[in-house]
Amino acid sequence: WNKYNQTHYDKDNPPPKVVQGYKFNIFYPDLIDKSSAPTYRIENDPMDEDTVILRFIAGPPYEDVAFRIVNREWEWNRRRGFRNTFDRGVLQLHFRFKRHYYRR
């Protein structure tokens, strides 16, 4: 609890939670075509402009898997936690959102 939070919040009225990023680990043990890795696609959400749909596409025998996530800019740097790998049947997609720092 920094000084701002101590002044404006307490245990009964905590500060709002903020999503900092996501980690997806999706297991594909029975892929027919093991030479092509599963992919993901970001689609606009028609119901809400604050969210987008993240769709994972693997091909037969699997159907697409979709998640509704927060619509913010991603941090693509590997040193900052971005990871997109497919190894031993597991697709890993880890990312954080960009943080915009205030400067005078």
C-alpha cells in the first residue's frame, strides 16, 4: 500500500484490480499435421469495444478456442515477458500489456 492508496482506500473499499497480462498454455496432444503449429488471431468484439476476442486455431481434430480479453496494447519484447512457442504439443502464449509512464 503506497501513500496514495492509504489515503484513498481501506480494507472495506480496496483499489480496483487491473489486468497486467495473460498466460495461455493450451495442450494439443492429437494433432494430425504436426508440422504446422497452431496459431492465434485477434478479432474485434462486436459487443464491447473495451475487449477483443483471442482465437486459437489448430486444425483437425480440434475446434477453435476463443477467449475474451482486455483490449490494450501488448508488450512484444521477450525480455518483458512475451512468449509464443509450440513444443511437445503445448502452445504457450504469454504477454503483458504496455505500461505508459507519466513524465513531466
